[in-house]
Amino acid sequence: MRTRLFDIFKKDLLFTLSLILAIVTCSIGHFSWSFIDNKVLFSLFGLMLVINGLEHAGLLHALGQKMLQKSHNLRTLIQSIVLLSFFSSMVLTNDVAILTLLPIYLSITRTVQNRPIILLGAVYLTAAANIGSSLFPFGNPQNLFLFSFYGISLPNFLATTALFVGLSLVILLLLIQRLPKTPLTIPAESIVFKKKESLLYSGLLLTIILGIFAIVPMPAAFGLTIGVIALYNRKLFLKVDYLLLLTFVFFFLIVGNIQSQTAIIDTIKLYFQESHQALLGSIVLSQFISNVPAAILIAPFTTLEKVVLLGVNIGGFGTLIASLANLIAFKLVKQARPKEIKLYQKQFYLVNIVFLITIAAIVYVLL
């Protein structure tokens, strides 16, 4: 039992760090349920359940195989899988897009000789998932939190994120055009997915989205989703990332207690009251603690919601820890191609530094 707990703490360092900080801050301050944003937790839990259902139904795998059948060279294949990652992550989140598509990509390209280009494609796939998931409030956890915390209207939200998404996608597609058109002879599998299940989970996904936008009460949307999945496929509850949910709870407690410390608040506020400082602060903080906890930590201390929204999404580029999706991709590549992980890291940092500097500089000038 102790060994298993140690493995959990060692495997998920962000969870471990947030737990320690939550214990420390609650010891100095106090524990209160009012610190915890239940709407964000319900939304995230519901999305995880439904997305796991869609993955179980095989819909994304089928789309990946469809793309493969239409790809005649390496550049076309990478472009197709990248665009699928980009668009699917808008609804299914960046984590799920990577968890589903990256193993498929690594598997079907295992016999391709040009390994640097293949690993570069894996980096582009990951970047595409981070970019696409940034467009809508429900695409990734930091957007979901900021949308709920600030009460941003959907038109204002999209007007802000569209800038980042549009610029990033253009750069990504230009980079892909530089890849070689190496001919492919990869056999494709038959396209099979469970249509009834896909329809059911798509309906539940729509229900959760309506709850996020307050078109229907979130407790009702969440309750319906929980009830249907409990009756239809209880095993999906085992696939939920409960450590991520707990990490959110811990950071809510951390921020809640920090807010009661006047000296700390005054210090943090100094760096997030001006647009350019807030942008750079959000980006830099994301590099060290990941963009999800960065959003939770910064939001209570500034009214510059659009700047913070841009900052934490741009901050997903950079280090491996800057986005949880980056870590997931790293683990998948390490498991599938352990001998190529150093080359992957080299490609990862090369691409991410280019994206981070370019997008941050453009947004900085436009602010």
C-alpha cells in the first residue's frame, strides 16, 4: 500500500506539490468549502466521463484511420493527423486528443525510416491539441476555470482566444509545409466505431456544454450525465482522472487561503495590474507550475481576464511541465519509443521555443 502511494506521488508531481501546499496554507489559514468552485469541478468531472465514453466508442480512432487512408505521403499524413488533433481537441480536450491520436500516429509510423521527421510530427500533433483546445471554454481546464471565474461571455471569450488560435495554426501549417513528401506504404485498418454509443455520448457532451454556458442548470446537466453513465457503462468512472480533480481542489484551497493574507495579495497584485506585465507573468508562471494551476493562482488578483486567458494558453508552449498535455505526450512517446525520447525532447523544445517567442511577441505588441 505504501509503495503504491509513493508511486502515485512520484508519478504526478503536480498533484504532490499541490497537496503539500494545500496542507501548508490550510495549517496557516483554514479549510473552507467556500474556497472550492463546484461548477468547475462538476463540469470537469462530467467532461471526463463523456470524453472517455467517446474514446471507448472508437470514434476518434475511426477518424484517424480515415485520415490515413487518404494520405499518400508523409507530409499529408502529418498534416491530416495534426488537423484532426486540432479540431477534435476543441470539443474533446487536448489531453484526450493526444491520448487517442498520438499512440495511433506512433504505431502506424513505426516502420518509417525518417525518425526525426516522425518525432517532429508527434510534437506538431501535441502543439495542435494545445492550440485547438484553447478556442472554447470547455477545451481545456484553464479555459473552463477562467470562463467560470470571470463570467466571461462567449462572444468575448472567442474574440480573445481566436487571436491566439488563428496565429498559432497559421504558423503550425507553415512549418508542416516544410516537411518532405516521402511516399507512404502503410496499410490502413478497417474503419469501425460504435455508432449508438457515439451518439449517446455526443448528446451527453452537449448537455454538459449547455450546463457550462448556464443554458441549463449545471447540477441538472451533471446529474443527468452521471445517471445515464451509471446505468449504461459504469466502468467509465474508473477512467476519470481523479488526481487532476483533487489537484484543482488543492489549488482552490491554496488560493483561498492566500487571499486572506493581505501582504501576499498586495505583492502578487503588483505584477498583474498592467496588461503587458500580466501577460508575461502568466506565461512565465505557467512554465514552472503548468498553465492550469497558474490560471487558478492568478485569477483572483487581477481583473485583466482577457490577458490572463491569453497568457496561460500561450504559456502552454515552452517547457514539458507548461501544459499537462505536454507531459502526457512525453510519457506516451517514452513508452512507445524509449530509444528516441532524447531526439523527441530536442524537437519538442525547438518547436515550443519558436512558438512561445513568436506568439508571445505578437500578442505583446498587439496589447
